[in-house]
Amino acid sequence: MLADAFGRPLCFRITPGQASDITAAPDLLEGQKAGAVLADKAYDSNDLRRRIAAMKADAVIPSKRNRKAFIPHDTAIYKHRNRIERCFGRLKHFRRFATRYDRRTAHFKGFVHLAQAMIWLR
């Protein structure tokens, strides 16, 4: 999921349960404009950092522990990463989202769009 600076959802991709979230990140960033992209350690990859640099944005992603060359990040900006967590918290207020009652991806995706619209209307 991609959220703006106010923690409002912008777009999302549904991935299989066993897939890593970083596989959907490049598609989410396609066509977006930002001054900085904040993400946690799970998104630390050279390919994603190159894509963010191509957007002319700063990658505020802490390095993984096993990275050979540590890449510093701005800790003051990184403190704002909790806004995406708050966005998920708002979505989880919708019980249907939190428990994923829908068996079909198309139905779940439709409800996520509805929940996102309701968050934007608040």
C-alpha cells in the first residue's frame, strides 16, 4: 500500500500471502511524485533504491543488518513512517478488511477501494 504524507491511502496491490511485499513496491511507485519515499528495512534493495532515485526522490530506508555497505538514512524523516501504520490501523476499523471475510480477491479489492474512499471523505 502507498500512503500520502497525511496517512491517507493512495493505491495498493494485493499479493499472495507467501510473497514478499517488496515485489509490489516498484509497481506502486510507478507514476508517483514525491520528495522522499519512506519504508522499513524489508524494502532495502538496490533495485528499489535506483527506482526511487529515478523519481528524483530520497530513499529513507534503513539498511538491513546483513548489507555489506551500510547506507545512511535521515532518522528525523524516518520517524514519519508510522503514518502508513496508522493508515492500516484506520483500514482495520472495517471488520471486513481486518478479517478478510471475502474469499475472492476481486470482492476484497472492491471493499478496499470502498474503505479507502470512506477514509478520504472523513
